[in-house]
Amino acid sequence: MMKKYTSILIAFFISFIVLSQNDRTVWVNELTKMAKPVLIALANDELKETMPIEQSSFEYGDRSTFAGLEAFGRLMAGISPWLELGPSPTEEGKLRKTYIELAHKAIYNAVNPKSKDYLNFDIGNQPLVDAAFLAQALLRAPNQLWHPLPIETKQLVINAFKKSRTIKNVPYNNWLLFAATVEAFFVKFDEGADFLRIEYALNKHMEWYVGDGLYADGKYYHWDYYNSFVINPMLLDIAIVLQDTSHPLKGLYDVILTRAQRYGEILERQISPEGTYPIVGRSSVYRFGAFQVLSQLALLEKLPKTLSEGQVRAALTKVLIRLHQSEGTFNEKDWLQIGVVGHQLKMAEPYICTGSLYLTSLGFLCLGLPENHSFWTSKPEPWSMVKVWGGDPLVKRDSYKN
């Protein structure tokens, strides 16, 4: 048995020996490839003119009104930790400088009522969602995406976020966290935060906790990846903001973190030796966003003790390649296309359009760790399912946590 497992491990390390030296390059290349058409178009005030809009169904009407803010807000929430590293003399640092400059121009056009690309922050319910993702981006990269902005641009951002407050009758589920995340922005960067929205969202999600790192999405638990797309990550980001206040709910941070760590363990165990994972439930076309929690925990240097940096990086890199390098993921101009593995139009729900797909960027959060961080320099290690399906006699069982 040990001899058999040794041969499997040898095969594992051979498959990673070249890639492990370039994991970060793979990640940066995939992130910037995805970001480039969105940021260049919006920086040039041409996003509405040039962005293709694809949707599989018009059951919920034409989604093009929301596509711009969806693409921009979600992309920025994922790329922001990498941008927060700032410019540097390295090739990657020079590339970051370019993308930071594009982001500043894009932010201005997105929130400037006089620009052609002024985005929708208040018509329909959907803008609340993506205003929250844009707010999350600013929370994750204050030194590069907020503080350097001109006073005029900052005020325009504040005005746009205030417009999202007028959106009423939102779903009684994870959407509560969108309103709370916008308010977390006001807590951190401006006066006049509506703490009631934060308190309501946090208290309801404490009620909706079902155990094992998972929250119900409102009254019912849904077997999908919304605990990684939205719930655990936004709870964490809101709780982090509250740490700099005297608010009594700041004490929830440790509970929220512990639960996210447990869910991170579960996510890691979803990754097969081939880099696949169960495609189940809503919004599967959000692709790599399904692993936001793992990437976020790595970024915060809060991975559970059961997971090494080397195994998490190896597992996520394998998934990233399977998802983003599949033929059909991008069109000929590098805009994302609907699908999980390549172009699969029928995989989308009626609320999905091209802009929605940029939630995949949320899996890239760990790029906010610098190039010389141990997450990137440590040797790749077999992750849980490599050990299990490889017959490792020392592999340990999973265990439930309340």
C-alpha cells in the first residue's frame, strides 16, 4: 500500500514541478486577462458601447441595465487585494501600477453622472448587490483604491452608494449583507452609517446558522456555493470593519472567523485530484468564486490549522486552470462567456448575464499576498482528495463542527 501511494505522490509532484515555480504567474495572467477588457473599456468611457451582453433567458427581463455595474463591482471586489500591494519595481509591480491607474479612471466614469458609462446604482433591485461588491473592493484596498482618489471622485462614490440605499423590498436572505456591506463602507470612510442595516444583517445570519460553517440563505438552507460567493466573506469583511469601532457586535468576529475556517475545510475537500468539484445549486457559472472563502482565509493568513498553504495553493491552482483555461471561457476579445467549463449557455439562471460572470474574480483574493509570502513560495502539497483517492494510509477523517 505504501509503495502504491508513493508512486501516486511522485506523479503528483511531477505534475506540479514546473507549474509550482510559476503558480503566481498563472494566477496573475488569468486575473489580468479577465480584467483587461472591463477596465480598459470603462476607463475609456466605452463600457456600455463595447461590452457584449449575453443571457440565456429573458424570464427576468433584459439584464443589460445591470451588466456594467455587475462586471465592474464584482471584478473590483476580486482584484482589489492584488492592487492593494501597490506598484513596485518588479514586472508584476509595474503591471499593478497600470491596473491601478485604469481602476481610478474606471471608478470616476462609473460614478460620474456626466460620463457615458455612468452606471446604474438605483434602478431595480440588482444595483444594491453590485454596489456592495464595489464597496467591498474599497474596503479591501483602501490605500490604492480609496485614499488616492480626488475629493471630487470620493464624493461621487459616496453619492452613488447613497443612491443604492433607496432600493427597497429586497429578498429576505443573503441580500441583507449587501446593504450591510455598503454601510460598512460608510463606517470606514464616511460619516452617517446606518448601523441598523448592519445589525439586522448580522443578527439574522446568526439566527440562520445551521452548523458546520454553513448558513441558511434566509428561511431555508440551499445546497450551493452562496456561503462562499457572499455569506461567509461579507460577514468577515463587515466584522473586520467593526473591529475599529466600539459597536457591541464587533465581538462576533471570532465566531464568524471560526465558522468561515470550518467552511474553508469543507471547500478544500470538494476539490478532486483532477481539480474538479461538485457543480450543484444556483449560480454555478460564477466559476472560481465558489472558492472565495479559501482564498480569503489565505489572504487574511487565517487558514485553519488542518490546511497547509502548499496544499491550498496547489488545489486552487488546479481548479483555476480547469476553469479559466477551458476553451470557450472567453470570447475572441477576452470577455467572459456563460458557462462553468467553457461556453455553456444553458447553465445560467434567468438573472445571469455577462456582467454577472465576473464574480469568478473573487477566487483570486490570495493574490493580495506578496510574491515572497510563504503561500506562494512553499512547496506544493497533495490536498485532501489527492490523499484519499491516492490511498494514503495516514489520511485523516473529516469531522463535524457546530
